[in-house]
Amino acid sequence: MNKFIKANFCFILIYLSIFFTSCESQYLGGDRNTKWIKDLNYIQKSLPKKHVNLFFKINEEKFNNELTTLKNSVYKLNDDQILSGIYKIIASIGDTHTSLYKETSIIYPIQFYYFKEGIYVVNTIPEYKKALYTKLIKINGVNIETVQKNILPLIVNENSAVIKKYIPKYLTNAEILHGLNITSNVKNTLFTFENNQGEAFNLNINSLNNEDLHGKFIIKGNFDTSYPLYMQKSNLNYWYKYISEEKILYFKYNKCQEDDTSKTMEDFTGDMLKFMNTHIVDKFVIDIRDNSGGSDKYINPIIDWIKNKEINNKTHLFVIVGRTTFSSAIINAVTLRKETNATFIGEETSGKPNHYGSVKSFTLPNSKIEIQYSTQFNKTSTDNKNTFIPDKIIEISIKDYLDKEDPVLNYILKN
């Protein structure tokens, strides 16, 4: 009997394998145009089935019409324009966890950051050193405001934090800029910058393959103790520092997941709480401004500890949030607001407190582009705001950055 069951089980597995392979094969192959159309068909068939609630914002008819329009235009569009079209369709769904992922292979060797005064260069290679710490004002003769307007449809534009988080990334993506017709090719383009004297200048910047950039940037990214605490040890998922002069315990929580290079989160938490139990801690700072998510469970023992301590009040307990605070880190922020008396400082978050998540993915058969999608809805808040808003909003300026100052922590030190 067991042999019979095993034989039938093996037969079913073989049948299913052949069946799904056959289903997949209908989307493979053909000329360049056919391959793109098959990939778009694959999105049209698969995404509505896999996503927990794909049409919560965009209706099914509009979704299908946009895909059909793109399929009908494949013959007259270049690959970068098609890619940008897919970005737009995925963004129109309105779910920040449902996205297109394609490894950026051709980029302009510049790193930008969106400060409160505008977009500035915070890193580049020696060839373009003149641009370092200058303000970006044009790309290929197009004002940065217009460039940003053209990029916005590729982003789930829920709030201003999303714009500040993602625009700098797209500005270095040669394929995206070309696909949006901002630049005429992916090889090079003209960038216009403004220095601190208000003088504009142009640089013709060549794109590079991503792998060729390794080790070439002027600033290597290993920030020493001369930099603000939030910029240090970015390679660690979690760490803490006791600022003895002010009796402050600063906890930097960069990612909601175990760190393979450090202690387990359980051991780390135990050590940190033991330290606070045996030392005078006047202020406890939880910094999740750079935390992009993971699992929201790891912070629960810390919250349970806080609730029974005198430090649980608005002048002694502080939580720092920012534009990179996302997914499970937002859930952590909401829980901290519900269950503690913390003061929240920093910037608005790029994600919503109530959001779709628990991401899975599938790969398009021909282009091998990865599509990530949500499998559940996380309701963490009674309101439906499009961001988590701190009690005190403080945005970093280019002057703060150049002076290696953290105005958020400085505010906490003074209050």
C-alpha cells in the first residue's frame, strides 16, 4: 500500500512539474518584440493572482488597458522606454511593497541626497570631484524640477518622504533617464551643478557599469567617529553606544533582522537592557531612521522593558524616524507610540502605518526582471494616514552634513 501511495505521489509531482513547465514555456522565446509582449502578458496573468488585493486602488480595467497600450507600443519603443513603462504600471498599483526590481547595470558615478535645500552630490569618483557637495540643477539641459516631475509616475507617490527617498536613486540610473527621454543615450550626458557661491557649471559625465565602480568613489562609506552617530557602523543591523557625559543610551537599529556578523538580536537585547539596568541612563534614544524593515518582533522585549521603567516619558525616551523608515520599522514606530510615552523626532516615513507587505516575488521569463508583490495587509493604526508623522520634524541640511552635525540628536541633547 505504501509503495502504491509513493508511486502515485511521484507521478503527481512529475505531472505537476511537466504542467507548470509547459505553462511557463508558452511565455518563452521569440524575437525581441515578442519576448517583451510575452513578459507583459505574464505580468497581466500572474500579478492579479499572486497579490493579496491588487486592485485596491487601480481598477482592473485600467490595469489591463495600461498593459495593452504598452504591448501595442513595444514595436516603436526602445528597451529602456519599455522598462520605464513597466515601472509606471507597477507604481500605479499604489503599493510600496509591490515593485519592479532590475539590477542597475549602467549608472552615472554620482550619489545624490535630497537635503531640505535641494538635491546635492554626496559622493562621486575623482574624475568628477568638482561636483562633490554641489547642488544639482539640470540634467541634459532640463531643470531638475521637470526631471523630478517626469520620474514621479515611476514611484508610488504616497508622500513627500517617498520622493526624497527615491528620486536621488533614479537620477543616477542611466537606463531610466534614457527611458524617460530625459537623456538621448545611456553612455553620457550633461549635468549642471551649482556651487556654494551660487555659480553654475556643467560636467559631461560618462556612465559606468556598476561592477566597474567598486572602490572608485572618493568617500568609501566607512564613516569614522568624526561623523555623526547615525552615519557610523551602517554595516551592522543593530548596535548601541553609551554617551557618558549626557548619560544617554543611543540604540541604532538599522534593520529588523538578525545580524550574521554580530550577536543574535536576543543576546544583543539582553546585553543592552542589562547595561541600562546597571548604569545611570537619563535618556534612551531609539534611532530607526535608516531601518528599511524585516520582522517587527525583535523590538518587543525592548518595548516591554520600557513600559515598566521611569524612563518611559516624553523627556527621557526618544524615537528617531525618517524617510528610510519602512515596512516593519514603521510597525515598530506605531507600536512604540501606542505602548510607550516616547517623543518622536525626525522626518516623515516613506511608507504608511497601514500597508500591504510580506513580500514574495516572481521573475519575468524573458527579461528576467523581478516583480515583488504583497501577500498580506498590515493594519497597525486606527487612522489611515499616508505616513508616520513624528512629533517634531527636523530635516538635515547640506550645512549639517558638511559640518558633520546631526540636528536630530542635537535637539534631544538640548531638551
